[in-house]
Amino acid sequence: MKRLLVFALVGICCANVAFAQRPGTIAIFSDAGGTDCNFVEGGYLIFVYFFHIHYDFAMGSRFMVDVTLTDWLFLGDYWDFRLWGGHSVAGVEVYYEACLSGPTYLGFAQFFVSTSAPPCSPIGIVGTPATQSGEIEVIDCTNTWQVAAGGQGVVNPDQTCMCSPPVPVEQTTWSQVKALYR
């Protein structure tokens, strides 16, 4: 009987965690390490790196990158997963092939710079028209689509418009969380 009670309590706790998942943010960076959201045009090629950050568990995402103020020519996407459709400037769906957590590198897009963008030109992740909500969406591990946030970047920044990258997620333990409330 005690075992049954323990399994029931564990099941209830796990069910609550599954339904309280954070969808997170689809972020963009100018470096593959995910540390800088300032894009400086210094040549003919620009890379935009995509990460899914600040989320609990997810199996995929739908989004697009808005670079309309840059006059960049889209060359192609390179995804870290085998299951995807579309492309990043018109709307893409990327499926992670498993239920993942933590910061996840998704892939990158490559652009050709024909003319230099004006200083402080914004770029960012936006919703794709293919979704019912028109928003950025993430599918959680219960097969439910949730609206997520989109990261922003700045092209050719100066001191007035530098982009601050999102704060990275830090690993912690339950003991560290409990210690905050003593």
C-alpha cells in the first residue's frame, strides 16, 4: 500500500511538471557559441545562429527570422536536426527528434551582404504565417503547441543601440533552491 501511495505521489508531481513547461525563447546570435547578438557587417557573408533557450522541455519549434531592414540575400539554412521544413526567412519548422531540455543549438542561416545595412538595424525572430496563432510556437513533450518569445539582434550597432544577449540559464540543484528560502 505504501508503495502505491509513493508511485501515485510521484505521478502527480511529474504530471504537474509536464503541464507547467516554459516554452522559452528562440534566440539569434552572431556567433556559434551563443554569446553575441550584435551583427557587424565586415565582409560579404553573415551567419545568423539559432538557439532555443530558457525552456523546460520541447520537441520542436516554428518561427522565422525578420531581416527585412538589412537588404541581405538569403543563401540557405543548415539545421542540426534531420526533421525540418521550410526555411528561416519564410517560416521554418524544426523537430528536435526527442524531448530535449536546456539551451539547444538549432542551426544557422547564411546571408550575402550586397549593400551595408544602416546603423542600428534591428533583426529578430518572429512568428511564421503558417501557424494558426501567427506567433513563434514551440511544441512541448505533451504534443501541445505553445507561444514562445523571439530573440532580437542589432546590425551595425553603435554605442546607442548595442544588443544585450539573453542571460544564459544556469544549472542548479534542489538544495540550492531550498537554501534561498531559509
